[in-house]
Amino acid sequence: ITGNTTYTATYVPQYTATFVRSATDGGGTLYTGTFSEGTTPVYGGATPTTTQGDSTEFTFTGWTPSLAPIYANTTYTAVFQDNRAATVQYLTRNIATYTSPSNTTFAEYGLGYATQLTSATAPATSVQAYAFTGDTLLETVDLSAASGSVTIAANAFNDCPKLTHLIIRSSTMATLSATSALTGTQIALGNGAVYVPTALVATYKANTNWSNYFIADINDYPLSDFSTITDSWAEIIANTNYATDYSIGDTKLIDLGTQGTHYAELVALDTDDKADESGKARMTWILKTLLPTTHNMNSTNTTSGGYSASAMRTYLNDTIKPLIPEVVRNAIVPVTKISSTYENSAIVVNGQTSTEEVWIPSNHEIFGTTSYENTGDRKSTRLN
């Protein structure tokens, strides 16, 4: 010291880190330590174990929340990976996620009706029939085997209404035995994807069974928009090469505000007659999913006046049409639609015409059958 000097004490806040086991794993405090603010706590106890099983069945994988610089008293709970067979886990009735480093087969009904299961990961090369059927919360399945021939049997994921992501990592294209494997999933509805290695994307898209689904590059996982057209709505509308750049069955996500987001499917090119008789409307789109609200066709049980005089038509034009994004709404042209009018099971008007901008497709328009109507355009058979 070379002169009179004042020294002021400084203090670093100290926080307590408490390491515990959850009640499911046996409960109790494993270790407690005090650490300076901004430093990362260090666990100083023995490797955690769980009362659910031995160390070969349950592997300690870390803490929740993850260890990070501490700024408040914090409790960390031990996390264990359940390595038991899928069927064993399922029988415990508390499985929410399944991860196995070695399981090569998802057996028939092995995880069926596991109503709490949200994800499953294993190097499986065989997914047998009904392996996941009825899993109401299942969103993601990762078939993590990097090689080998993967086979997915009929009905493997049948009735898994939230299944959005199926990841297949094998460098060999998987075999999809039947499209029923994905019946009742978001993937089948076009609201989900099958993710495959970059080199196999084109091969999957060309395959008879796999081509029914949205095939994505595994590097793009997870996607939230499964539109097959990447152009914006403004670009779609301005595209003068629409007939060659887009194909029947292509989809584009559209936001309808209070009615939610939906995939619109391109069902016709240069097909519908413009109401002003100036030619054909360039593109016709139909939503792939129903709106969340319902509305009466008429306030009374009547077919008088047909669709053009219905309360439903008024509702679509006055309430639903304004929800369509402005860029799309401004590009809509009125077209002439054809439908038949019935009363007491007898046809009153066959081929009644009306001018429409948004409408409910007629029976003939969707199915092409002549049981109820034999006039009007028929749109994509993909709508059946």
C-alpha cells in the first residue's frame, strides 16, 4: 500500500442446488450443495438409481432441468431411461415415451392401445401388424436403424390420430406392406410426413405405396407445414405456368382465422366455367379437412330453391369467405356450379345452376357417380 485506501467488501450470492429422485423412482434427496451465482452446480453424490428396476433396466441419463448456471435455489430431479422391452413397458401402463438402443422389432400389438405414449424410438427393422394401433397420443416414431431392410406391416399404426412424424433412417428404402399401415393418422390426412435420408427422397416419392404420403428429407425434421407446394399464395396466383408447375392433388396450407388452418387441395385445372362466360377458371381448390363449426343447410327442413337458396350458401359467403386471406380472396372468380334439387326423395330440378365463389361440392363433383346427379364436373378422385 502506498497511501490511505478504503476497501469495500463484495458479496457473491449463494444458492442451494438440491438433487432428488421423483416419487416414481423412490423419492428422497440425493445430494445438496451451495454454489455461487452464475456457476454451474456439480452433483457430488453417488450415481443415482431407481427403485423401478436395476441399472440394466433403467439407466441414469441426467437431470431435469438440465444443469446450467444457477441464479436461484433450484431442485434437480434424476432422469432414467427405461430400457425394458416395449411389451414390458406397456404392461406397466405408465409409458409416455419409449426409447431402446437395441430393440429391432415392434411386435404385433406390442405397444397397441398405449394411450399415454407420445413417442417411440428404436433401431427396429420390423414393425408388425397393429404394433401401435389405438395409441391416441402418439406423435413421433423414429426407426433409428441406420441400415437394414425395414418392413412396416399392414395396420401397424392404424388409428393413431396424432401420428405426425414417421422417421426412417435406414439407407435402404423401407417396405410398406399396405397403406392401411397409416390409416387414421395425420400422415394419411396429409398433415404429417415420412422423413427419410436425403438420397432416398425421390425413390420414396416414386414408390406406389409411399407416394401416397408427404415424403420429407430427414434433415428437415420436424416440419410444421406439409404443403406440397412451397410457393406462397401470391406466387401461386401470379404463376402463368400454373398448369405445368402444379399438379392435381398438390396442397397448400391456408389460414382461415377463427376456423383454423387447413390444407387446400388442388382438384382441377382449367375446368370450371367462369360465370361471365369468358373462359375457364384456372384452378379449383377444396379443403381436405372439415371446418370446426357446423351450420344448418336451412333453418327449416326444406330443400325448396335448392342449394342456391340455402342458408348454408349465405353462411359460406357472408361468414366464411371473409376469413380467406385477402391475397387469395381477391383472386377468386365467380364460376357456374351445377347441382340437383330433391324433395321427398324425388328430383325436382336436375342440373340446377348457380354462380359461386365458395361452395360445398356436389355429389357428382366429388364422386363422379350418377346415383343422385349426372351433371357437372367431376373433380379429383383423391377426394373419394
